[in-house]
Amino acid sequence: MLLHISEFSGDPPHRQISEQLLDRILAGDLAQGTALQSPQKFARTQRLSVNTVLRAYDDLARKGLITNSGSEICVNSLSPAQKQALSLQRKLADAEEGRRLEQELITARKIQFGLLPATLPFNDRLQVAAHFEPSHIISGDFYDCIPIDDHRLGIVIADACGKGLPAALLISQIQAILKSEVRHGLSIHETISNLNHHVKCYAAANHFVTLFYGIVDHDNGTLEYANAGHNLPMLVRDDGRIEFLKTTGPALGIMSPCKYQIQTARVNAGDNVLFYTDGITETMNAVREEFGEQRLADLIVRHRRRDAREVVRSVVEELSSFQSSASMQDDKTLLLLKLVDERS
């Protein structure tokens, strides 16, 4: 009799054993009088300690489900009413656990939103606006704007593979490390390399993060950056021309060590730089057509002369009209940086 005992479960092994045996008793797989394996044999079969099995058997004995005579451990007889009562208790316990987990996720969501920038630069030289919309309670996306000095600003947007809690936990680590690297004055290359090493060494297998990190200097109009496999940001010129900030290395966690190239883009007054995650372009309508990169680019070009907040609002409204009534497929994150034309 093999059970599935997982080290990743929230329940300790003895609780997993007792719950799975209870499931089999209620289902009739273990009928009255069925002899269970001795603790020693069960422990060897499941590669557990004898004490763990004894604790599981004690749990079942306290509930009156088995009798341990010393020489034999047998399943007790249960009336239909007893089985019904036990099933009801299980449902109530599962519902309570579900409510507890939901409350914990809601708390995690509040923490995650609290880690986003409380305010974004919006002045006569530089405008930044953003939109953040998780597809689930918590997100595997994030963005940040990190002041470096009076004329330089760190810009970051990232997307962890997968959804839910694992992706959110990985992103929270990236956020913390990135802020620490910036505070210590590390270069873009050092920061990206350290992030890549962390994801490769400590994230679960086959998990990776796409990330763009750049430093914009609004005094001299430069954006120095590294793009680790992220969606290509769009640099929309004041005259409507579009340039893409190319990838300079693989996503974080794919390979380590890895050398990331550092690129520099010229950003002039009146230019818009759009950063986004794939949840934006992969938004689908009722006939499963994607919103797409071209539709997004056309939208930014059309609204490029408006302020950053209005441009972002226009994108969100267009996405909302385009998207089908079905639930969101992916997290949506959008960040727009605009250098202001001082003549306007």
C-alpha cells in the first residue's frame, strides 16, 4: 500500500498518512477488518521513520477508525452515519483551510502592491506612468522606478515564468536584490549578472525571469540598459518613428555565468519609451486573436503627444475593449517613460 507523501505539502508526513488512509476508509477501499501494515514495514515501504507512522496510526486510533491490539492493526467498522459525519467534518475543515489560504493570499497581494512605487516621477522634465493588473490574486510581474541621483532614474520591468505563488515569490526576491544592488552603486552589468546567478542557483528547475533594467539620465537624454530576454521596449520618437531596444542576453536563470551586453539609446524631448510584459500583447479577444505588438505600437504612436498618464490610460482602455469576457490569461504590466519637450 503506497501513499504519496510530499515534502512540499503544508502538512507534516504523519498528517498526510492519516488523511490519505482516512480517504481510503471513507471510500471503502479499506473495509472493516482490513489489517494495516506494521509501523516498521510501512516505514520501510514509504522510506519514513517508524515514529512518523506511529503518529499517523495514533491519529486514526483517536478518531476510532482503527484498533491497535499490539499484534495487529485493523480498520474498525463504521456505520453510514459515522462515515457521513466524518465526510462532513472533512468538508468543513477543507473549507476553513481554503478560507485561511485565501486570506493569506489577499495579505500577500497587499504586500506585493505595497512593494510597487508609491509615486512615479511626473514633472516638467520627466514623466513616468504605469499600469499593473495581476491575472490572479498575486502576480509574477513587477516594475519599479528607483531614484539614483537628481538626474538619473533606474527603470525595471520583469516577468517570472509561471503564475501564482511560485512566480510571486521569485519576483519578490528579484525586487529585494535589485534594490540592494542599486543602493550599493553597482553597475548595470554587475546587477544583471548577480540577478542571473541568483535565479540560476536558487530558483526551481526550469524557472526563469525576463527582465529589463535601465538607467535613464534626463539631463543628457540617455538610456543605458540591459535586456535579459524581455519583450523589446518601444522607443517612439516625437515624429512617430519606432525603434526597439533589443535583447542583450538570455532570460535570468537560463545559464550562468552569462555576459550581458550593455546598450545605450538616445532619448530626446518628446520621445516615449514603452515597457511592457507579454500579458499586454497576448491579450485575446472573443475569437482568440491576440492584441499584438503592432496594434500596441500603433496606439502609442497615435497618442504620443499626450502626457504619460493619458497614454497609459488609452492603452488600458483599448485593452479592456479588445479583451473577451473570459478571465485574464496573464498578468498585465505597462510602464511608460516620457521626456518632456520643455518648449511645450
